[in-house]
Amino acid sequence: MSKSEVVELPVLDAGAVVPCCPPITAGELSQADAERMAAMFKALSDPVRLRLFSRVASHPGGEACVCDISDVGVSQPTVSHHLKKLREAGLLTSERRGTWVYYQVAPSVLAAMSAMLDLRT
Amino acid sequence: MSKSEVVELPVLDAGAVVPCCPPITAGELSQADAERMAAMFKALSDPVRLRLFSRVASHPGGEACVCDISDVGVSQPTVSHHLKKLREAGLLTSERRGTWVYYQVAPSVLAAMSAMLDLRT
DNA sequence: CGCCTATGTTGACACCCGTCGATACGGGTG
DNA sequence: CACCCGTATCGACGGGTGTCAACATAGGCG
């Protein structure tokens, strides 16, 4: 809490070459892998978070200002709450530039998700 | 409730050719699409459910008896509860054969998940 | 027919989660 | 410096969720 750094679940190592988990169809998941994958799916298991994530992901340049994506039908604190969840799950990163805060899709997130689903080629 | 048929969220139309939702990165998700995708992710957002699903998915023949997958560290009623959730989400189907009940991955589920992640080749 | 095994359902409990209003903080701008 | 705007945090509230023990149901078998 004293640090602004958030303790994140190791869902994704931002710079890692190896995806976080084996494909979901490749065999029985270990407890640890299941927990990592569950944390990621949990972060995407809310419609508001899903819309926020898709808005960031589909934004030109791969980043979006909070002010550009916050009209999702809930209050501003709630938007902030959901963005925090997505950050803590390792799906988004944020950066303050002057007055505004920009969110980006964390690198390798989509690749990691693909790996989970066994989508080679 | 009187019928054994469960009222399912329209996450996946089992026989549908068209996947349930547009790719997550293709643009801003509509409210309805976000809710469908969220329901699916929510079903996979629990480690126990994820392990059950992966055990069914990785089982030879694409189906597994409950008795073969229930040792995931929770009680039998809890296993049954999670399998029900996966059924209601449209991810698994079940079929009773004599004494045992077999679960299968619902057709097109993996394809639909792939579509969400925009994984064409 | 009565029992035994496999699976599902019920009810209770503790805990987590999404939401909001109020408030705090950070940083331009006049 | 004082104000205002954009964003984050706090505290509270209502509803949802995972878990279990107890019980119910279904089907095979003696």
C-alpha cells in the first residue's frame, strides 16, 4: 500500500517469452496454472471491464485516455475501480501524461490468451 | 425447474455457425456482446471449474465421466455445483448413461473462444 | 424388492464483488 | 495562489458465490 506499485498476480510476465499457461485442452491443468488462468478470466468476467478492455484494445495506437472510454453506463469511481482490476490482473498498464491517464493493453496479453486456447498457426 | 432443461444464457448456440461475439480487439463491444462474453469468462473464472473443464476437454473422446474428474480437492456436491455452472454457461453438455453421467465440451465452444480473441491464422 | 453406488439438490454460512456518493489527490490554468 | 478538472480512493450497502453436510434421486444388482 505504501508503494504505488500494485502487487499483481503473476498472470502474465509482461516481458516473458513463455506464455503463462499450457493450452486448456492439452491436459489436466495444475492447481497453480488453473489459478493463474482463473485470475485472468475473472478479470474479464464483468461486462463493464470487458467493454473497457475492448475500447482500449481497439483504440488507435493501442492506448486510450480514461476520458475517452468512461462512458460505459456506470459512475466514474466504478470505472476507476474496474480499470484498477484490469491493471492488477496484468491485462492493462497505465501511464499518466499531464492531466490525463492513458491505458494500454499489456504486451503479450493476447498472445497468452491465444496460447491458453491452443491456437497455433 | 420442473423440467430438467436448464435455462441457459445464450453464450453459445450449440449448432450456430456464427460465433457469439465479435473479436475483443475489433472495436467497442456492445452491451449485449459484452454480457455474453462476460458470462462465458465468468464460467471459467474459478480454478476448480477450469480444472474440470480442462479434464473434460483433454479426455480421450472429448468426454469424461464425473467419477473420472471429481478429485479436484473439493467435496462431491461442490463438483456437481461447478459442473452445473459450466453446463448453464453452455460450455459443457452432459449425458446420463446408466449409472454414470458423462460430460462433453459443447461443440463450437473453442471456436467461439478463438473468435473472441481474433485468432484467424 | 431392498440395498448400494453415483450424482444432483437444498440450506446455511462466510466471504467476495459491483456499485455509488463523498472525498482526496494531482496537475494545468487563470 | 486559488480554482477547476480528471482520476483515484474510501466506506457502505446489497446481492452474488464457493463451500460443505445433509438429504434426495436414479439406476444397477443381489
